[in-house]
Amino acid sequence: MKKDTSTRLQELMDIKNINQVDLCQRTGIPKSSMSMYLSGERSPRQNRLSQIAEKFNISEAWLMGYDVPMERTDSLSDETLSQKDKRDILDIISSTKAELLSQEGLMFDGDPASPEAIESILSAMEIGMEMAKKKNKEKYTPKKYKKD
């Protein structure tokens, strides 16, 4: 079963033996925002997830609650995505968001989808698309992206 981000943030603080103030200072995320993330009142947006994952060298997918290793396992760095790749992903995410917001009666877990739920869906899609692009680059151009 997938855990929520607030649970993963608490696990991260326990593992790293830090408190909320330390987490905020290390990531540069305001305490008020972090409090909402920890309480489950709001899910962090993609840029916040990236900030936390980068500072602690952990997987964004783990942080989002997926059953994957905590440590980053990407064999490719973020630099392997070209600006065009990033633009393509953002274009797809933007059009998908517009489509989701324009639908009436959109449900998520049996309740009307909140803007936070839609952001969570889009964040997961963005991570998945980035991972797929990286894997495809590694698979179809292995010499250029080969691990040392």
C-alpha cells in the first residue's frame, strides 16, 4: 500500500534524526508550508519534492510514498534531460492539468478531486515521465549515458 508524503517526511526526519526546524533550514522551505506537509493538510508541489529529495539524496518517488528504495537509484543525472525534454514534459503536464481542471465531476478516491489531489497526480506523472525519458536515453543511446 502506498504511503502518503506526510508519513514519508516523518520517516525521513526519524532516519536523519532531525526535527521540523532542521528540515526547514536544510531545504529552505518555510515552516508554515512544512507544517502543512507534515500534517497531511497539503501535499508538496513538484519543486518542493525536488528540493527535499536533492538535499537528502533520496528518491522523489520514495518521498511521494511509492514502494521504491529511499536512496536515489537513478543511473543518470538530471543533466541527461535536455531542455527540450524538460519543455516537452512541462507541455504535456500543462495540457493534462488544463484537461483535468476542465472536467466536471472528476473524482479522486471517491471524493471530488481537490486542486491538491490534481497537483499530486500531476507530480507523479511528471516524475514518471522523467524516469521514462532517462531510461529510454540509457537504453537507446547506451554509450553516451553509460555508468562508469
